Amino acid sequence: MSAVTTPDGVNVYYKDWGPRDAQPVVFHHGWPLSADDWDAQMLYFRVRGYRVVAHDRRGHGRSSQVSDGHDMDHYAADAAAVMAHLELRDAIHVGHSTGGGEAARYVARHGRGRVAKLVLIGAVPPIMVKTPANPGGLPLEVFDGFRAQLAANRAQFYRDVASGPFYGFTRPGAQASEGVIANWWRQGMMGGANAHYDGIKAFSETDFTEDLKIIDVPTLVLHGDDDQIVPIEASAKRSVELLKKGTLKVFHGYPHGMCTTHADAINAEILAFIQG
């Protein structure tokens, strides 16, 4: 199994496909998933000649189920360990949801000289939770509810998220895919409950404002205006105002999980950005 060991002893699993001398496209997955959530993107870019890389966040997928370090600083440092191990440079980093936060922090704090461009998709920055400085955020009680449901019956909670708001399958006219729901559930249950529980605080309460201000590479922000997980007004629309070189593209009616439900459109948008 391909893995790198971080300075604090965590084995981080990664996939690395395609020509070693090709430009790398690096994918950062959402909560509580794994690198597998990027299959549609990794295959798309590999067959177009790119080197594609994705890792399982600590406590997720096939990486170590450690007891601590489930915060954005460690997530970004773990990503940096993978990038250094593979000696990746001139990379395009693509982050979805929680992975958007991880990618932003990585690029801001570890990516100088290694990153060409950044793509944030349905991403959590600048901050999800409601605070005096972020009055449009979601109340803390929402995330407390996530923690309570995870602790009470994680398997059912993950089934409910995947079959409900994540992919917008409860919207009128939506056609739910049992395979997509099962794959989300499978990925979630591979990871550790401890990591996922702590990860809720990481994705909801971390403030990425300063990270976004630091990032100086071209950044594409993609978001669906029917995202029921990360509402667009307090995330993408605020993020693009903080980025030095940010461009916002809004997809009408697209859900949070649009990399899966609308993979063709999202893949084409990323490719155009990379080649532009």
C-alpha cells in the first residue's frame, strides 16, 4: 500500500497515477470520505495525460486511525508530507468541502514554490460557524447536532446525509442513485468515528480568512447555488472577495456533491482553468 509516514508517526495513504513527469493535479477530499471520492476526476485527468494524486486524510479511509491531530493544521501538514515525499511541484490543488479548507491552508502555509493553481469546490472557507464576525454562518447548534447523531448511530447518520442533502436527492425531480449513496456510506464507515467526530469542529470552526488573503496563485471557486451543506453566501461569495486572484463560478441548481452528480461539467471547468 502506498503511504507516507508523517513526523508524528501517522501513516497517510495516497494514490499516485499517471506519468511521473506530467503536471500533477492533487485532490483533497471532503468529510468523512476518502481519496475514492475523486475517482471520476482522477480517471478524467489521468487519461488526459496528467499525474493525479489524492490521499486519505488522517483517521479517514486507509490512513491511520490515530487519536489526535484532527485539525486543519495537522491536515495541511499531512498533505505537505505527501507532496514532499512525491516531490510534487507546479501542482494544481483541488479541494472539495472540508478538503477545500485543507487545500487552502496547505497552499497558504506549505505550498510556496510548489503550487501553480488552486480550485475550491463547495469549500468551507472562510468559516462555517456563525460568529459575531460571521453573522451569516450556521449556528453552532447545527454542528452539535451532527456530533450527537454521529455518536448515537454513525451508520444511520451517514446513510441519511448521503441519501438526503449531500447530493440533493430529496429535491423535487431528483433521481437518487443507490450506488452513489452506498459509496458515500462505504467511504465514511471506513474511517474512524473519533476522527470524524473531531473533524466536525475542524471543518466548521476553523477560520481560513488569513489563509485566503495569503494565497497568491490563481484560484477558481466553484459552488452550487443549491448547496444544502455549505451555503454559498457565507462561503464561496466571501472567499472570492478575500483571494488575490480569485474567480467565482456559480452552478445553478447544483448540490454540494456536484463533483459526483455533475462530474462532466465540473471536470470540464477544472480542465479549462488548468489550461487557461
